[in-house]
Amino acid sequence: MGIFHRIAIGDGHNDIEMIEYVNYGVAMKNAHPDLLKVAKYKTDSIDDSGVYTFLKNLENENII
């Protein structure tokens, strides 16, 4: 599987490199401001089921 088929989801400053590396780089709503700037996609906070929401939308191809 190439990098273009990988998903990275993060919320911290330390996640920036990982988010930039993959095609589906996702920042949680409550993520560090620097991460929000580089993430191609944003989703709800973890408390609001953000990971589930993103994956469900990806499955339904609503974000592509």
C-alpha cells in the first residue's frame, strides 16, 4: 500500500510530519493550531467521535 492510501489522524504538534506525509492527513477539531494549518482534512474532536465521523465519510466518499 502506497502512502496515498494511508490515513493519519492527529491532534498534537508532534503529529505534523505524519499528517504531511500521507494523502489523508486529518486533524482533530481540538488539534494544535499548527497542525490545523497543514492538515488537508479536519474532523470533530475525539469527544464528538471525530475519528468515526471521518472514517464513515471516507467510506461514503463524501470527503473526496
